[in-house]
Amino acid sequence: MFVVSSQKKESPTSNPLPLDGGGCGWGCSDISSPHLIPPPQGGRTFFLVLLFSTAVLFSVAHSSFSAEPSNENRIPYVIQKMESAVKGMEDYTCEVEQFFFQNGAEDQSYHFKFYFKRGKRIRVDFSHPYSSLSIFYNDGDKEATVMPFRFMPTLKFRFSIDNPMIKTLAGQRIDQTDMGYFVDFMSKNLKRVKQGEDEFYEDGEQVKFLFWAKDYIEEKSNEKYRVSISQKHWLPIRIERYSLEDRPLEITDIKNYFINSHLEEKLFNP
């Protein structure tokens, strides 16, 4: 609301406001003009109060929209970004290096390329320690197809997804390996497991934080996860799994994401 005070002395057809660029603009009074007189003191006070209130309200509203999440909301904020990223993915590939520990020391490692297509179609191509092994899985199946030699595609076997031969060393099934499963796991445990000391780091390229959760295999014992998230894709690039005594259990490094590259159906057909 703007307060303008003007008073006519003679002509009813004269313009009450200087709209042609002469004199003052909106909300002011040209005291030297015979057609305008200063506004009453009360009107000027009201205008200043209104202007100040508007500025304060705008400042508060702006800060509420642009402020960074508070300390207790930082991890939920990151998980929401990850959930949005997963929902927007029709397919993706990535390269994975996985290290398993025994009594705190590195014991075994696996390298593979991971393929995913919406509908939970999964393909895993190993390069170490199996140089030519591939595993194929379709959502809802109780079995996965194992091709021991990619150069011999007719040689293949079917195994139950609960068979230890095609589980990870930690006991993870093939249907528990995609990013959607991991993000759901984080979201669920954020609500059910009390978080410990605050550890959060951000540098504009990645976010790293410490996260308490049930073990992702049997969901019985509590564990710690130190998770690094790329802010380019809002997907994990490193997942470190520890016991509550800080003994390392498993480390997974993930790189070279290719997202929504329209993977062909035949890639997932053994």
C-alpha cells in the first residue's frame, strides 16, 4: 500500500499525480508544487512502518527458502535427494570394487561392472577374481542365471538367490544389490535406529556422513556406515561398513556412473 497526499485547489480536470515524469513519483510529495502538500505525519509514519514490516517479512521468507538444512536435518535432506535421483533413473551402469575384512584386516576383494534397468533387471559382470563370470536376475524371480564364461554364452546355470555360491561374502543376495534397495535401507533405518555422534562433511562435490543402521543382511545387530555421496548424481561413491567397535567389515567403491543411457534389453537376457 502506498500513501499519496494531493489536494486540488481549482481545476477538477487536472491530473492529481505527476505521471509524465515531472515532479515526484509514487509515495512522495513535491512541497514546492502548488498542487501538492505534504502528507499528514500519521500517514508518513504508517507508510514507514508498512515498508519496514514488508522488508522484514520478505527477509524471513527468503531465508526460509534458501537456508541450508539444520544439523539434525542434513542426513534426511541427503537421503531425500538420493530418493529423487533413484526415482529419475530408468537404467544405470557403474563400476564397483568391493573389499571384505576379517578380524579388521582386508581379506578378499571383488571387481565388477553393475547394470540395472527399471523393473529390477540386474546384470553383474565380474573382472576379479572371476575374469569372465556374469550373473543375471529379474525382479520377483527366486533364481538367478549364472554364466561362468561370457565367451561361452550357451553354458549357463540356474541357482536359487539364497544359494551361498551367488551371495556376497557378507551374505547379500543379488536382489539386494541395486541403489534403490540401498536408499530404501537408509531411509528405513533413519527412522528406526537412533543416530550417534554427528559426523558430516561437504565440499561442493561430495557429502560424507556417518550413519547408524541395522546390518543390511539380517537386520539384527547395529552397525556404522560411513557413506560418501556424489553431489553430481546424488548417488553413493563409497560405502564403508563398520562394527560398533569401529572394526572395518566391508568397503565398497563405486565409480563411472552412466545414467539413463537406454540400455538394450538383450544385455539382461542370458
